[in-house]
Amino acid sequence: MPRIAILDTYYPEFLDNYPFDWNTDYSTNLARLLHDGFGTGDFYSLNLRKLGWECEDIIVNSTFLRKISGCTLYEQLDRFKPDVIFCQALGLVQHELDLSRYIYDHPQVLLAAQCSCPVNRQHIPDYEVIFTSFPYYIPLINSLDVRAIYNPLSFEPDVLRRLMAGEEARRFDISFVGGVGNPSHWSMGMQLLNEVAHEFPQARFYGYGYDRLLGNSVIQQRYCGPAWGLSMYDVYLRSKIVINRHGEVARDYANNMRMYEATGCGALLLTEAKTNLHHLFNLTTEIVPYQSISHAIERIHYYLDPAHEDERVAIAAAGQRRTLTDHTYYKRMEVISDVLKDML
């Protein structure tokens, strides 16, 4: 049975406030953290095990987990003896001394990564294969003699079981979970969020970056606090409409986790009309695309009108069916498993 070590990093804002327990051991703390579903949680390992892999999840930047484990990253890898090291952040090889040392000492280990964020091209040659949800990254990666595989992002249906989700009451008209501050890489998206906050007093905004909101932002009045992992999914389960916006790095491609998380939880997804969106969802029966900020506002008014509730519910249900059929982690891990097994 092939072995894969999955190395990930979590937002410091999340780790700094996570209720770790010094009275329990490393494995128990890690299992609880992964179960809570931050980022990709245990979704890779959960499905790769079904496909015949032995897996080890390592949260590289958790000081607590490192201390309670009593060993270094090098020692952890040496004990597990992976055939594949899979990095969820391209910079890990260059930024983690223990990892680079282990790779130097074990040149037979296959190095793989996933990349769906801004890329530093200097990190690409560290790997033999990179899976990416950005179609335009494929030629860039290949040009540096690294194998590139297109593999979109996805949703883990087990989240619904973890939340014991049944027919949820859609108490929130409009919600957004994500970066609510004003960094440069989603400036256009911030204009949309501010307009929604101004137009719809009932809109709810969750996430990080509140301290970076401009002083005149109406979002401050609608902000409901952070929502990480299962708390985020719970918001989506209670929302009628989930707003989506991409950072500039996406260019004209639909590519973020929120699309799948929102539809997977049965909310109506309102997202930008990107060039590849029709490859992922039916644009008239499964989601609602918008062409501009004013068009998005118009669409929200339309689908919150009680006269169009049946239409909204039908589209949301169809979007959920599509995600649970075509956009699951199991489907994506089948691609990853086949590629890695072929390369070993």
C-alpha cells in the first residue's frame, strides 16, 4: 500500500484561537482539528484511504501540535516513511528546513503539490507534479519541466454528516464567508461586497480581515465574526443566497472553494460569469451568474422576492445535486491517486 504524507498550513488567525487540549495526546488533537474541516481538513486523506493509500496528515505551522507531538517534522516523516510528500503550499520545500533536509536525505520520495493561489515561479521546480485548479497555470508549470495536472476544487459530502444536516431552515437571506478586509488581490470583489452591504441590511458577513476594513465600510455594521471550518458550513446551510467573488489571481476563470462549499450545502450560489463556469455548472438551472455589481444586486432582489422562492429553491437544489455528483473530493482524489501511482 503506497504511503502519502499530506503537508498543510493553516491561517495563523485560526490556529491562534483554536481550542487545543493539553490534556489529550497529539493524535486526538489532530483528529479533532481535521474533523473540524478548516481548508481541506482531512478531505484528502479521507478519500485517498478509500483509494488504497496509507495517509499521514501534518499541519506544518501548528506550534501546539509540534510541541505536543514531541518530535520534529523530519522525525515525523522519517517514522512514517512516505512514498509521496504532497504539499498544499508550494513554498514549504524552501521554507521548512526539516522538509528540505528530509528530501535531500531521501531523494526517492516523489514530491507533489496542489496550487490554487498566487504562485512564486521559483517554487515550482521543487516538485515533480503539481495539481492546479487554474487552467492558465498549466503552461507555466510545464515550461519549468514540471508535470501539471488540471484538477478543480471540490466539496466533501461528509461535512453534511458531521453537522447532522437535514432540511435546514434558511434563516439568512444573504451571506458571505471569507476575507472581508481590503487587500489588493480582491479589490474588485470588495466593491461588490460593499454594495451588497449597503443595499441589503439583512446581509451577513463572516470571516477574517475585519481590522483591515476602511472606516466608512458598511460591512462593519453587518459583520458577524469569524466562521472557520464547520462553522462556515453551518452558515451556508442556513443561507438562502451565498455571494461569491474571486481574487484577481483567478483572472477570467471560476476557481475557488466557496463555489463548491455553498452549492454543496444547498444554498443558491451567486457568482461572477467566468469563461469556464459553464464547464462546472449549468448557468441557468444550477447557479446564478452575474455580469456586474448592478446585475448582482438585481439578481439578489429577484431571488429574495417571495414570488420567486420556488425558483430559487429549485436552482439551489439542482446546484447541490451537481456538486454532490461531480465536484466531490473523492472525484478529485481519483485523479490524484491515478497520477501519483503511475509516477511511483
